[in-house]
Amino acid sequence: MILAAVDAGGTRTRASIVQDTLECRGIGLAGRGNPISGGGPEAAFGEVASAIGRAAADAGVALAEIEAVTLASAGGTAFEAGFLTDAFAAVGIRAPFSKRGDLAALFCSGTHETDGYSLVAGTGATAVRMVDSAEAQTIDGLGWLLGDTGSGFWIGHRVARAVAAALDGRISTSMVEPALEVMGIAPDLALRTGRPIANHELVRVVYTQSPFALAALAPVAFLDDGDPVSAAIVDEAARGLAQAVIDVHADDVTGPLVVGGGVMAGQRRLLEGIVAVLRSSGLDLPVIRATDGLVGASVLALRGAGVTVDAEAFETVRATTATQLARQTGL
Amino acid sequence: MILAAVDAGGTRTRASIVQDTLECRGIGLAGRGNPISGGGPEAAFGEVASAIGRAAADAGVALAEIEAVTLASAGGTAFEAGFLTDAFAAVGIRAPFSKRGDLAALFCSGTHETDGYSLVAGTGATAVRMVDSAEAQTIDGLGWLLGDTGSGFWIGHRVARAVAAALDGRISTSMVEPALEVMGIAPDLALRTGRPIANHELVRVVYTQSPFALAALAPVAFLDDGDPVSAAIVDEAARGLAQAVIDVHADDVTGPLVVGGGVMAGQRRLLEGIVAVLRSSGLDLPVIRATDGLVGASVLALRGAGVTVDAEAFETVRATTATQLARQTGL
């Protein structure tokens, strides 16, 4: 049985052709496959179709041979089912498809377990409790205005506010210079109407661009362990992310915690902070990092086709996917 | 000598014709006179010109008789000088004009003193130190993304986040029902994808409208003194606003603190909280509330014309302005 599994994300889309023998036979890479982050469903689906097409070509199978498609995307609700039926048919894929959430795929990328938790901190922040390979409860993921505590936007926004306050002499932080560099602003501290020119420029740049662009400042919070202002931002982000896990936790679900997302990937201190808060709240979950949801989408595709994915099977899917991915990307 | 004084704000513009005898002779009311809050300089200046025209008609003086114009607006930088020269000439006002800041005007609406502090909490939040009737230093006023801590947006944003968390069962607060009512959302707690329908609706409404619309939720934070979640928001707003005063304070400037702005106007608890924080920091400033900057713009106009405005003169300006305003508005 030939299955297509897709992890459609806000910056990139990856597809895998996986067989019920548990072997990943081919990989296809494409761009932004999330219609919510801009561009609309047609453009996003175009990337999904490209990724599947490239994976099929890589595996040496025709699109008509694909017997089921599993499409993991943000919240699992990124595309409407009616739209997908037509869109898949239009590109020659008539197999049944199932929509899954990105956090379910992330969870299944990290473990063969079917119960547990996943936590993502990327541009947004969301925690889910997984039961039987599906989301039993979702916490946060409410976007930049209503939630996403501890996300890249949330951290970058606090960096920007701290830098603006520091430029006005209200606080002191080592983040000023690196933040201005990220924003492309000269560190000109000469005063104009009682405020450094660099702060006038910061105001101009921040209100000219999209609020989301503040996420680019998130890495600045992790540059200097000895800066109390940035340490407080990282601590509060860790507490917020840990609280999402605490709030989604149920005593009867003991499985592992799979973590992922762009912010989590690069920043050791954030994950250490989260684990410390969880332990102090009595939650001592095994923590697994996952890069993305591609292996998980394949695992979900296999389980959807009736294949049992135990620890050994999981390792086969993971290893063959990693091999194909390494061959494709040269990494 | 006949002077025109204008308080051009983000929601309304008020003009006064004041004589060097200290008497307010007429008042003119118009709409949004701040080009920053939308509509551009031409539309905003149209409101300024309307307010002056109505004030002159009310006072029975011709525009050509006006010998100087004092225009107070956000930051004092709302209009460019070159634009104003042409725009005033185009409506028949050829008198010299001076641009002043809204916080300077607010300060001079509350006191005859020339040194002290003013603090505004409206849609934005700013504190200034006043020396010789001019802003010696400005703190915050950096807008909704970079600052404005304790402003209407800042408070409303926190109300929205708390309500979203409460709808997901993460916290408990009495703000849920009134906030949903303000947003026009039915309190439907039935679950869809593990989240109450009211929360899905909140997400939809918040991300459809302008972020500024969240300021409409600010009053919800003040409804229930016994709700710890809203009390924490009000406390943090009060601490943030007090900190702006602390940061702008200089030991050699002992004058009063004049407070104003829409959030400050309606909410006794906020000002009490600010005063408590200031006292605990050793700042025991006399606090004066001011409704807007109209009296202060007149005081600045008079001082600009070389008139000394002492306590007695201030009271004459204040009382005659109040009388004319009451006659105009029926209040």
C-alpha cells in the first residue's frame, strides 16, 4: 500500500511517500503550505501538491498509485474538506485524504506512543494532550493578540518594548545593540525632542512593518545569559509555555512531552526553563525534541491505513525518512 | 489682543477665543483633529479650522482679527509647520501660530504652575516633566506595540487575553460575560474542536478588526473590584503608569501632577493605584485631574503673548472657559 504524508507549515512543506512496509520511499520539499499565514488556500495547496508530486517522482510512483493522503497542518483546519477534494482531484490525486493537526504530527514525529503531550513554540505557541494519536485538548494557539504566550512573536515583542524603554534610559539591557542591528537601525543616541534618534527610528520601523516582524527579535533574548532583562523575558516565556502544558495535563495521560517549533529548536535555555517549571509543579515528563511533523504525518498515515506502529516500526519510519531527507537536502 | 487656542485630539477638537484680559469669549467644537489617528493632515486640519471658525463666530470676531494661534496636539508634532502655514492662510488665518504638545496643554489645564508633571492614559499613555510651561522630558508614548503601558489599548488587550484563557478553562474571571457583550459575541460555551464556540468567535472578531478596537474592552477591567484577574490588570496598569511618572521625575521639579485621558477619567481605582505606588516610592505629588487641554492651550496662548498667568489669572481663564463650554454643550 502506497501512502502520501504531508507536513504543511507556515514556512515550508514536506511530503513523504511511505509504504505499509514502513519504508519511506521518497521525499518532496516545497514552500509555505499554510493558507492562514498568507497567500490563500490556492497558493498553499499549490505547495502541498508540489511537495507530493516531487515525493512521488522521487519514489518512482505515479500520483494515481497513491492510495491515501494524510495532510497535517496548523490546527488541522487550514484547508476546508470540500476545497481539498476538488483540489486533489484537479492534480490527479483521487485517493481518500485525512486532515490532521500540526501538533498531532509533531507528537508522532517524536514517539511511537499514542498518548502524551506536544508543545510547539514557533511564531505561535500551542500545547495539546494526545490520546489515541489525536488531540484530546488544545491550550493556547490563540494567535499574537489573544495568546501564543512564549512564542517567537511574544518574545520578540517584549524584546522590542525593553529596547525602547532602554533607549529612553528607563532600564538597562545588553539587548539594545543587537536588537537595533536586527532591525537595521543605527545606534544613534543623539537626542531629538528629548528622545534618542535610534528610538524615533525604532518607532518608525516597528509601526511601518507588520507586527509579526517583531518575531525576528526573539533570538536577541537568548544572546546574553547575564542580562537580567532578557533573562526575565526568557523566564516568563518558559513559565507561560510550561503553564500551557500544566493546563492541558491530565493525570491519566502519562506519555512523553514532544517539543518543537523554531523558538524551541535554537534555544536550550527555554526548554531547560520549561522543564524546571514542570518539575516544580510535579510534572516529570520525558521530553523529546522533534524537528517537524513529517515523520509524524507518516506515522499517522500508516495508523490510518491500519498499520500498527510500535517502537520498532517507528524507528524504521524515522530512520528511512531521515535517510531520504538527508539524500534530498544534503544534510 | 485676540488669541485662538486649539486642543486637537484623536476623537474631538476644541477651540477657544481668549483675550489678553484673560476672558474666554467663545468656544468652537469639531471632530478628530489628529492626523496620526487616521484621515491624514487635510481632514484633521479641516476639523481644526472648523473649531476655530465656530469659536470666532461664537465670540463675534472675524478670523482676520485673530492675532496668534496656539495649536496643541499629540506630541506637538502632529502637523508639519510648512503645511500649517499654507493651511491657515487658505482659510484666512494669517496670524503667527505655535505648535504645542497635548501633555503640555493638559498640564496647563490643571494648574497655573509652570513646572511639574502630566500623565495621560487614554488610547495611549505618556508622562512628561514640565519646566517653564514646556516638556523637559517625555516618557513612554511609544504606541501600542512598543509602549503605552497602562493605556486603554494595554488594559483592553489584557482583558481580551484573560477572557480567551478563561473561556478555555485555564483561569476564572468575572470579565467573560461583560467582555463578550462588548464584543457582540454570544456566550456560547458549547465545544467545537475542544474549544468553546464563544472563544472561536472571539478569535474571529479580534483578528478581523483593528488591534486598537481592543481598547473598547478596557472598562471591563474596572467592573468588579472582587475579581482577582481584573484587579491584577488594574494594578499592573497603575504600576506601569506610576513608573512612567517615577522615571520622568527630577528632584528639582516638585510641581503638581496633572492627570487626564479617557481611561483616567472614568476609573477612580486606577488613579488611587497610581498615587499609592508613587507614595511608596517617596513621591507625594499633589494630583490634579484635567478633562482636556483646552484651558491649557489658552494658558499657553496667553503666556506666548507675554501675559502672566498666575493663580488668579488661571482661575479667570478656567472659569470663563467653563462657562462658555457649558453654554455650548448644555452640560
